[in-house]
Amino acid sequence: MAVQVGSASASSPVRVMVPSRGTTPRQPPLRAAQGRSGLLMTGPFLALFAVFFAGPFVYSIVLSLRSPLTGAYSGLFNYRTVMSNGEFWSGVVRMGYFGVVQVTVMICLAIGLALLLDSPYCRAKKLFALIYFLPYAVPGVIAAIMWGFLLEPDLDGALGVPHQLGLASGPVQPLDYRLALYAIMLIVTWEWTGYNMTILLTSLTNVPHQVIEAAKVDGASELSIAARIKLPMVRRTVMFTIMLSIIGTLQLFNEPVILNEIATTGSALTPNQIIYNTAFAFGNEELAAAQSVVLAGITIVATIAFFGIVRRRMGPFGATRAAAK
Amino acid sequence: MTVGAAQLRASLFRRHGAAVSRRAKTTVTTAFLAMGAAYVLVPIYWLVVASSKTNSQLFSTPTFLPPAHPSWASNFKDLFTYQNGDFGWWLLNSFIYSSVTAALGATVSTLCGYGLAKYSFRGRRVVFALVVGSLMVPATALVVPLFLLEHFMGLTNTYQGVILPLVVYPFGVYFMSIFAADAVPDNLVDSARVDGAGEMRTLWQIGRPLLMPGIVTLFLLSFIGTWNNYFLPLVLLGTESRFPLTVGLSAWLSSISSVGAQPIYPEIILGSFVSVLPMLILFPFLQKYVARGLTLGAIAGE
């Protein structure tokens, strides 16, 4: 996709007017100077990247190999602690469960809404598309505060209705530790369905008109057009949104922290909460670094595995293709 | 395709039935879409209504009904005077963090993305691999070591300590490299060069106008991302007067649950409303730029 400088310009009018360069499309000295300018342009990013991204990345690995007590090199001691840390792994497994349930529901909702908006039966398409996308502009912290208060029986009288009708022994407590995970699912779905829908809708708009017209002429119903033509044509985008959602799930932090403030749901639910507590509540930065490295590793392995599966089944797409160019 | 007379008549008959079923389908579609919209709008509606209630009204009046006399004025006064007016600082801080990060981030990413798209130089592939590779590294995994490194450098609890890590925006570089490759034609760059313009001047005079839609997208994505960020400033900042809105409001929230705390629910609810209001008002105008940023990454390969 990135076109190299000077590669296509031998026939451009400008080149023709300059005889000395018209004969050879690329002149080495100029090219070298241009190359230097290209490198210079990447300079500011690379400098900041080195200090604030690569630096912490390398440092987290170094730190994770140090003893929490003495600070001396201690090999894989912290990693052995992580491996046998039940709380951390139950957090990871919990996120796996969260991913299977919440990501499935959210992506199905996003696909459904996008197909409805793209169908000829949709009215006020722009308005609906805008409304669904609104939560993207709401910080996760604020989303969690709104929903947290709405799910708190003292503040939301509606949660007491089943009790008043004699259907429950007390007000419904969605922020109870047994239900908190589902409350988080409700909030995360609220925050990100429209985001995924927006990506899918743009992709649907790119489906060639002729294909759909041809199907209509052949008498296909809108439903079968949606299921057999539109959906298969955007399947790569669907995979992309699933992958983004899996990465997001493994990083969950804001929502559980805020709900815990509102209802004191108790223990840390997500790996990132556990890492935060390890570092700042217990002051064990070395162990927290090891946990971070393991979590990053799980995320990267999950991403690559996902890319691998998708690639084998559907051919290269997205970032992998760009990386290969 | 030719349509015979019999077929035409048949399709005309069908069309009458189709008109009825079409109306039914439109109704069903709209009903589903409206349900989705209600899910999105109910909490926002509640936020507006609840922000007009006094503390006792919050616990005594029906959740979704507005009070007889809205107390916005007194709630606003309480919001901006509670704890020496910290909230005003948080609002200002969020603007500073977001706008400075977005301006620097868009500039740095545009330079780098344009450089990658329009030049061939040694190490270009390495830089590109770094950018794409770092898309996979979850930024939250870097927060703890970042805190320790900034501590060595004396950057914790400073504005630049929050801003500089967020200026590093690998997705922005990736986005701009794709955007610039298509938006700036090579022969335009070449003719500027032949006319004797330097590389930076070419970028400024030829590239910048063509890249502007992409730059706006990057600015907005970075602005919203920083405005919404919580984890990073939570870890890096200790002084309340430097907090952004997200960290400040969560601090108020945790003070509610402590023993003998003041019931500051109205302040938190109105504070949340004020935190989302600017973006909700601007969003209809910015939506298309933001959407382009999200979708370009997903569609680039199709």
C-alpha cells in the first residue's frame, strides 16, 4: 500500500520536462537525502517511544526477575509465584468466561443493529447510528458511576419492586459479589456495542451494490441477503471486532474498581485490579511486574493465535497484511 | 435480464402485498432499533434527571421522574465549592491533559506515519514492525514499570508525566501511514521537490492540507482517549489538584463509603454529567471523523 518515492513518476509531466532526470527515474544522492528526511520524521515518535513505551516494557521484564525482598536477581522466582497464585489465575479464567459470554452477546447485538441499520426497512438511520455511538464519548468511569447508581437499590427504587410484589425476599442487589460480574457485562456491553456496530456498519456500506442488486433480481429476501451476502462479506471485520473485544476484556479495570467503590463488591475481579493491588496496596512491584508480563503474554498469544486461525481460514487481513508489506 | 409480460404482471400483483409487508417490516425494524436506543439513552436520561435532585430527593423520589423543583443551581454551587473547589481544577486539568496530548500526539504520529508512507530508508521496515508490534502490547501492562521509571525521572505527579506517555500513540502512526499513502499522491510530492521545496516544506504546504481530515481524526481519538483515561493518571498522580475528572470523581466516590462521610451523591452525579456534557454536545459534529479512525484499521485489509 505504501508507495515508494519516485517509483511511478518517470512518466509524470514534471519528469518529462527535466531531461537529466527523465532518463533515470531514481538518482542515488537525492534518494539518500530523501531517505534521511523520512528517518528524521520518525525521530520524535521513536524518541518518545523509546522512553515511554520500550523503556517500561524492558524495565518490567528486568523488574520481574528481581527479588521483592532484596532487589537482587532472583531468576524466575516471581514467575513461579504468579504460576501458583490462585487469585491471579481465577481472575484470568473469570475474564475468559466474561469474554465468552459478554463478547458473544455484544458482537451479536452489534451485528444485528448494523444489519438493521443497513436494511431498506430502516428509518432515521443517521439518528440511530449517532445514538448507538454516543457511549464511546463517555468515560468508562462515568459509565460505571451511572450504572452503579442505577443498580444500587437505595438509589433505584425499581429494584425493590419484585420484593414489594412478594417475588423476592429483598430488593434485587445486582452489585452483590455473585452478580457483580454480570453488572460489569451490562456496563461494558453498553459502552462498546455501538463502537463495534460503527465499525461493522462502515464495512457493510462498502459491500458492492451490484452484488446486492443481483441477489434482489434473483428474488432473494432481505433476510437471506443479510445472512448469505452481507455477513460473509464483512466476516473479517467481525473477526477484527472480536479480537479487539478480547484484548479489551483482558484489560478490564475501570468498571470493577468503580463498582467496588459503590457497593464494596469485595475482592479484585480482574487481573489488572490484582496487578494494581499487588503494586500499590502491597508494595510488591517486582511481583506486579511479573504479573503484568504474564498478562501481556497471554494477550499477545491470544491475539496471535486468533490472527493465525483467522488467517488460515480467511486469508490475511488488517494489521497482519500491513505488517507484511 | 428480460422480464416477460406474465412475469411483469405477477410482480405487479406481488407489489401490493409487498407494500403491506414492507410497512410491517419497517415497523419491526424500527422497534428493534428503538429498543437498542433506549438501552443507550436510559442511563444518560437518568443522569440528567438525577443531577437536578437534592441528596434526600435522590433516595426518596421515583428514580426516573424529575423533581418538582430542580436544584441544579444549588447543586452547581456545591459541586464547584466542595473541597475548596477541586472540581473546577479537575475540569481544567482534563482539558489540559486531553488537548495537549492530542495536539502533540497528532503531530508526532502524522510526522512518523507520513515518513513511513512516503519515504524509503534503512530501518523503515523495523520502525513499521515496532509500530504494529506495539499495537499488540496492552498499554495497561506498562503502567507499573512506567510509574517506577517516571519516579526515577521525577515525572510522577506532573502534567508532563501524564501527557508524554499518552503522546506515544502507535495506532495513530499506523493509521496515518495508511491514510497518507492514499491521501498524498506521489507525483504531487515529486513536483514540489522539482520546484525546489525542501521535504519539510513539501509536507507543510502540499501534505498538510491533504492530510488534514486524518489529522483531525487523530486529534479527536487521542483527545477522547485521554479524557476517558483513568488507570494511567490514577497511578501517576498523587495530588488532588492535578487530578483529571475521572480520577477526581472516583476519589469522591471512595470517600462516600468511608465512615462518617458527607453524603455527596448530588455532587458526584452532577460532576459526572458535567464530565460528559461537552463531548455529548460536540459528538454529532465529530462523529464522522471519529468513525473513520475506528474503521480504517479494520477495513485496511479488505
